Amino acid sequence: MPEERGLADLAGFFKIFGDQTRIRILWALSAAEMCVCDLCCLLGVKQSAVSQQLRILKQTRLVKYRREGKVIYYSLDDAHIRRVLELGMEHVMESQS
């Protein structure tokens, strides 16, 4: 068994995936780097809601950002996040069959 700290960190990691808006943001960012306005248009969600979820995703290091002039672009922090999403979706699709 891993140490308690590692298990607690893992539980916290998966807890972030428990919000549908965050999952939708992560899924969108797995396809391309986007700014807040792009995410709002794609998801049909208000800017304040997207910004709030992005803040959580940045704090938990699932999303990174870069600034280009006045625009901030967001992307997944690394390929592991994309893989977690893909594996989760694969499991869900298997369960529906």
C-alpha cells in the first residue's frame, strides 16, 4: 500500500474530476490550447464560471497558462491529464455497452 499522504493526494486529484464543468474544460483543453472566451463560447458557460473552474484547475496543476499580450491561453499541464481523461471515458463507454 502507498503511504497515507500519497493516497490522500490521489483522492484529492480524483476529486477535481468530480465536477462536470471542470471535466468539460479539461476535455476541451485536451484538444487545443484556448483562452477563456473560447472556452465560454464552446461550453456555453459564463466567463465567471469558467474563470472560477480554471483557477481550481491551475491550483491543482492540471492546467497551465501562458500570456500573449492581454490574452491568457490555457492548456493541460501535461500528457498525463489527457490520458486520465481518455481512460475514464474508455471505462464509461465500456460500461454503457
